[in-house]
Amino acid sequence: MTFHRTRVLQLVLILVLLFIQYHLWFESSGIIDMLRTKKQLALQLQLNDKLKQRNAKLISQVQYLQTHNEAVESRARGELGMIKKDETYYQIVKN
């Protein structure tokens, strides 16, 4: 009789262990989900670093344009095609 109880107890313990392992690995808050989230976090941190660098460059450009009027004029002429008052603009078209 004790052999049978021992077998049943072993079987129940194995089933409990399997149930716990399943939840540990495969549930939404399990290890696999945690590993996936860590990978996404690492990718997002890399993207954030790139964007921080880009923002720093843009901030330095804005500061430069705020302090140097000749830079604003150069940009307005080059990118917007603006000309000064009483100035004649000639465009040379190459074939």
C-alpha cells in the first residue's frame, strides 16, 4: 500500500513540477517573455542613443544659426533662393 502511495505522490509532484515549469517558461510573464522584452529594450536603447546624437547635432545647428546671421543668410540664399533688395539674380543652366 505504501508503494502505491509513494508512486501516486511521485506522479503528483512531477505533474506539479511540470505545471510550474510551463508557467515559468511559457506564460505572458515567463522567462521567454522576459528575454524577448530584454531584446526589445536593448534595440530601443540603441535607437534612443542614435536619436540623442541627432538631436545634439540639430541643437548645435540651431544655436549656430541663432548666433551667426551670415549662416542664416547663406542658408536662405542656397536653400530658398532668396535674394537681397536691389540685387539681380542670374541662374546659369548647364545642358
